[in-house]
Amino acid sequence: MKLIYWLCSAMFVFMLIGCNTLTLRPAEFSWPVEIVLKPDAKGNVQETRYHISFNVKALLFDAVQDSINVTKYSLRVIRDQDGFYFITAKGFKDVYIFADCEGALKLEKKLLINEKGLDAPAFNQKTAFIQLINEKNDEEPPILLSKNGIQGGEKK
Amino acid sequence: MKSLRTMSSILLLVFMASVLSLAQKSDRAIVDKFEQTVKALSQATDAAKTVQDCADITASMKELETEFTPYKDLLDKSLYPDDYSKTITNLKGRLLVRQSDLGVIESQIVRITELEAQVKELSGKIDSLSQTNSQLLGESKRLEKAATIDKAMVDSLNAVIAQLRQNLKARDQLIFALVDSLFQQYDKNVAAMNDVEKQGVVGKLERRNVLTSIKKSISDNLQFLESTSLTAKDYAEIERQHNKFESQWKGIGSKLAAVYLNSKQKKNDVAVIDTMLATWSAKVNEGTWKSLVALLEKGGIAIKPFANGEEFYQNFTAFLDEQIKNPKDESKDIRSKRFSNFNTTVWTTDLDPTWLPVLVETGKITADQKLDIEKKVEAWHSSIAPMSWIYYVIIALVLIVILRAISKFVQKKPKPTV
């Protein structure tokens, strides 16, 4: 009886260990530079180096209420060190932050940057942050972003 | 022609890359420009047909490295599958293979690349001097106005003018050195160049704004001439500088006209330079004689008006002859004072050391005419000069020697025995 008790206890401990999620740390997901993606007619974008592809029709509809003429947009995409995707484009008011989940990108946060729409946005990787600049205007200060929101710079 | 187009696009890309440093930097834009430039250089390497093409590509590769080395870390992370260093090494290797296929000797490339680097350096110096000269011209105009009210400004004005004169001269020299370096890269006469090589020269001349720089240089020199505060020495130096510029232009003007044979616009530019140079020449000439007249008047010398070297020689020597012969029978005192005034304010200060050599150098008078003038001035001096004190000293010395000799002779003479 005592032996059965000890065997059951041991099995329970092993089960507990087995159920605990295996976590690998540290992990770094950042891309050194942003990628610029042009959707095809179906709204699909594809990047060969990082082997990523997704559909942006819903995003374009949300951002500019246009899911028809999708090929005219150039999306700027960058991934931060935690693995979140930052996406924006010329004419967008916001920067969209996505996380990947089962076969999809799920919106984590939408950061309002410019009520009138961005002029020439570009992302730079800045270690803990993502820097957003306006390539056509030197006088506009860069904005630092993270998945938690705007970390520095100003809203326009 | 294809390789020329490729070279132009490379240069455009390199230029755009340098513009990047002025605007807010997007890392993607830097990486894209680097990749595009590398691609264009690879294509240019494959299309290279001459040693000149290879040299141009080598120079462009150096520019590429200079431009993008500061972004090495970014490029190392971003380029895929190669990093920055490997991309550059591959590019250089590709060019070496092409050179070897074409049978190009490395020393030729090195020489041409050095000349190209020299051209680039000179071009930078010219731009910087042009900027300084424009500021100095503005400053001299401002000071000229101020100097009429405030005499304290005169010294500042003179300093500015001296600096400006130096700078104009330096820039003129740089422009011609630049053009020389450009043509030297081809190791042959313009007449022997094929159309592609001529296009290559044209491209380089355009890139360095050679014709514009020459026009700007003449224009600045003309503005400098209009300055009211120029001294006789300034004019002498301007005359010398103009003459040098003109002879150098004669050397390259025909070459430029030959390479611009098919460009009406540029041929016109060359003709405009000829016209500008003629205007400069006329103004220098006018200024030179006016300045000489003013110098002579300052020394109290009134001679018949002159407007060229021959007239100056004839009228000035006529004046000297008159002084030597003294037909009006003027007193020695008056003649002495006149010579002394001429000697101290004109002859020893400006005319003999500065003006006469310049007039000979620029071909306005001959060396024989200069010699004749010098002899006549000396003759004028002799005609009025009292016996020099040196003669008195010599006579005194001779007398002393004679007297001592006599006294010794007398002392040595044996006394008569009593």
C-alpha cells in the first residue's frame, strides 16, 4: 500500500513538471531594417528573407477605408525584439502593432500618430524601441514606439 | 554609350546617398541605396571596355566605401546573404576579373584613379575658394563704402583686397590644374579620342562644373578690377595673372571646343568664355595704362598720353631724352629735385621693380626697350648728379697714400754726415 502511495506521488510530481511550459530565454526577434511590402491584387504581401506572408485587406480597410485598390499602397513593416510587428503606410493615421497567433496576425494596439495621415513614414530599429520618422521632413522629430505605446517624441 | 549611362546612374546613386546624410535617415533607404549602387557597379564592371571605364569604376567603388563605411554595422545585419565587407570584396574581385579579361595593367588604373582623386580634391578646393571669394568681394564693396567715411576702414579694405587677390590667383591655378588632371587621364590628344572617350571627358567636365568655374573666375576677376582701391602693384599682379590665365585658356580652350564638338550649347559656352576673356583683357589693358599714368603723375612726370606698350616706350623715353639734354636749360636744382621725386616715388618703388618686368613678361614692351629705359634713367641721373662723394673719398685716399709715401721717402733719406 505504501509502495503504491509513493509511486502515485512520484507520478504526480512528474506530471506537474511535464505540464509546465518550456520557455527559451532570451529570444530576439527584431529585424535590422524595416521591409517595404506591396500587396498583390488579392491583398497578399510576402517577404522572402523572413518567409512571412499575410493578407492586408482588412488592415487597409481599417486604415484608409479602401480594400479595393490595395496594390497602390506600400506597407512599412518592422518587427521589434519582442516579436511584435509594427505596420504603417503613407496616408495612415496610425501605427498598427500586431502579434502573431495561430496562422494570423492579431492586433495588439493601434497608435494614433497623425490625424491628417502620415506623409512619408519609415521605421528604424532602435534596440528597445521602434523609431518612426518622416523621411521628407527633417524638422519633424522622430517618435519612439514600443508595444506599450509612444515612448518618446510627439504626436503630430 | 551603355557603360556611360551606367556610370551616370552610379554617380546619381552615390550623389543620392550623400543627400541621405542631410535628411532624416531611414535605415531601409540607406540599405536600398547601397544595394542599388552595388548592382549598378556590378553591371558597369561587366560592361567595362576600356582602362578608363575600369578606373572610373574603381573611383566609384572608393566613393561607395567612403559613403557607406559609417553604416557598416547596419549593412552587416541587413544585407543577405553576404555582409558589407563580403559585398565590397566581391565587387572588387569582379572588377579584377574584368580587368584581367581586358588586359588592363594595374598601374594604369592606379594612375588614373590618383588623377581622379586629385580632380575631386581640386574641385572641392575650387568650390570652397569660390565661396570665400564671393564673401571677400562683398566685404570689399562694403568696406570701400565705409572707407570713404571712415579712414580706419582703409587698412581693413587693403587686407581684404590682398587676400582676395591671392584667392583669385589660387582658384585660377586650381581650375587649370583640374582640367589638366582630367585630360591627363586619357594619355592622348583630343583628336585621337573616340566618341565614347570624348563623352567620358564631357561627363567629367560637367560633373566638376569646369566651364561654370572658369566663367565665374573671369567674372570675379572683372569685379575685382572694378575695385577703386587697387594699387599699382595690384594692377601689375592682375596683368601678370591675366596673361597667365589667357595662355592657359589658349592651351585648354581648343581641347574643350574639340570635346564639345557635338554640343551646340557647350560650344557657345566656350565662345562666351573667349568673349569674357577679351573683355577682361581690354579692362586689364585699360586699367594698366591708367594706373601707369597715375603712377607717373604721382612722381610729377607729365608725358604724352599712351594706350599701349609701344606708345608708353616712345613717350616715356622722349621725356627721359628731354631730361638728359635739358633743352630748356633748367637749373640743376630744379632738375635734381625732379629726378629725386621721380626716383623715390616712381622708379625705385614701382616702375623698375614691378611694372617694367610685368610689361616685358606680358609682351607689352620688349626686353631691349626695358634695357633702354633703364639706361636712359641712369643717364638722366648722371646728367644732374653732382660728383659722387665716393670720388671725393677715393681722391682723399690717393692723396693720403701719396703723402705717406713722400714722408717715408723723406724719413729714409740718410742724413748728411757732418
